[in-house]
Amino acid sequence: METITTDCVRLNAQASSKTEAVRLAGQLLVDAGYIAPGYIESMLKREAVANTFLGAGVAIPHGMVEDRHQIHHTGVAVVQFRDGVDWKDGDQAQLVVAIAAKSDEHIVLLRRLTRLMQAQGIENLIHTDDPQLMVRTLANESAQAAAIDLPEWQSSAHSDWILDYPNGLHARPATRWVETAKRFACDIRVYKAQEFADAKALTSLLSLGATRGDSLRLAASGPDSRRAVDALLDLVRSLSAEEKADAERARRNALVARRSTPEWLPEGKSQAIYGIGASPGLAVGKLVRHVSHQFDVPDSPGDVVADGEALEAALLAITAQLQTLEVQTSSRLGAAEAAIFAAQRELIADDQLLHEAMATILRGRGAAWA
């Protein structure tokens, strides 16, 4: 099946809430045969724990990883809301791109959307009356960003490698790449065709949108270049077995879920209550109810220097908390499960994000809001 067709495009739609907008986009995927109806609830479950607003008027609702077994075929639905829909924290979504991806196909779409946002191409999609334009733009690699003149960069050493991670280069393995690259003083880049990323910056690596089968070049310039490339290559290869094991575990879970899916489903709307199996058999203990909260961060600007110091103190405190969580989770569940906390530490330590936060403070915003 095609990933996106005109049957999954709705122009100039209206919705009174984010929930209604997600349901509208999800129903397009259901009607086209891409997903089971239950996956819409999974998309709403994702909205309760994460903000899927991408920026520039674009939101990308998608379901939880554990619910991928409800995806029949990888597909995308696009709903245009010219008047906007309140998404979160005052953001207005004018283009809702619902994604149902069985593996890592969504990475390519995210890269196209990001390029469109950088080139201001999203505005064309927000106001178009042509569903074919929507399909052509999102289905083809025509959204390539214009080449940027960069100073010539000569590598001292390099090695080539074919990415074999089933789910592509996502946050957890990319964090390990960054940690290894930071051990060396030389500049290290990861190339994919004509694009490249700074191997010491997590957000830069993720922006490559590298998927399984992509040919990557690990290159370094400066002192210890050969050692740096060899160390990084050893690391990326060593992670392959772990990534494949994780993907196989997810596949088995999906098979179990499919076998346990009832053949009969009630007509009409039914309320679904989601949970996670805590243990096999009978478990007796205290029941704890988890309630999600949406934080409304106030914008309270103060003295620029004081706000900068407050931001730094908060980041140090969060880093310490994440380190503690990583150690505790590693001892209880293993290093693989704890790796997500290392990824979060890298994200809040990203130089580009820190610079943007400080620039926001200098423009008159409060530290918490920035």
C-alpha cells in the first residue's frame, strides 16, 4: 500500500479540541485500512504523556510503541485546520499529520517535515486546496533543503558502515555514540550521503534520520582521529546485537497481543482501560494510581543574570536526578532499560538547546519558560 493517498487527506477541517482532531485524523487511517480502531486510543494515550507538537503549526500524533500490532500497514493521514486547533501550551496546530509506522519509516517523514519547516514550505500545505499537492510533498523527497555553503572540512580518518539497527538510529543508541565521541578532542562527524551530523551532539545525530540499510561514514579531523573513528566504529557495531534483541522482543510481544485479541468486538463505542502486566499469576499489594499532569509553565522574567544562574542550577539538579534514576533502573532492570535516562541527560546538555534557551532569556523571557 502507498504510505499516503488522497483518501487520507482532509482539507479545511474543523475541530473544537485536540482530541477531536486526533480522532478525525485517526479515523482516516482506519477507513483506509491502515490501522485498527484501537490504535486511535493509543494515539490519544501518547498525547497524555508527551507533546506531539513539532512547531510551525505542525503536530504529529502517533501511537505507543507497544501498540504497533494494531497497525496493518504503514500509513499517514493529514488533516488541514486553517483556523488552527489548540494543541498544548498555547500552540496552534494547523496541519495534523497522524503517523502509523510499523518500524522506522516515520523517520523519513519527520525529516521531510523538518525540511519543509526550515524552508517555510509548510505554509503552502496549510493553505492549499489541492490534496494531490499534500501527497506529492510528503511522499517524495522533493522537500530537500537547499545546499548551504560550508567551509571545507578535511577528515584525517574515516570508516564506512551500513546501519543495521532494526529501528534506525534513535535516541538510546545515539546517546552511546555521543558518549564515545566526547572522549576524544578531535572533531567527529557522521555522514549520510551529502548530509552530516556532529557526533558529539544528540539532536544533530537524530536529525540525520538514519534508518536501517543507510550507508554511514564516520569521519574525524584533528588529534587522535584514527583512534576516535575506530573506537566509535567498535561501539556502533557492538550495539547491533542489543538493538536486534530489542526489536525481536517487541515482535514477540506483538505476536502475543495478536493471539490474545478477541475475535468478537462489541458494536458502538466502548471504553478501553489500558494497563501493564505487573507479574504473572496473582499479585497482592498496594494499588497506586498514576495520574498524568499537564504543566502550565508561567513566564516570569526577572534579572537576566539571575535567570541564567537559575536555569544552570535547575539543569544541574535534573542531571543529578537522571543519574540517580539511571543507576537505580540499571540495578533493577538492566543497563538497556536505564539507557533512556542517559539519553535524556544528553538532550538537556545539548549546546544548541542551551544557547537557544539563553537567547530566549536575553529576549525577555523567564528562565522556567525558556
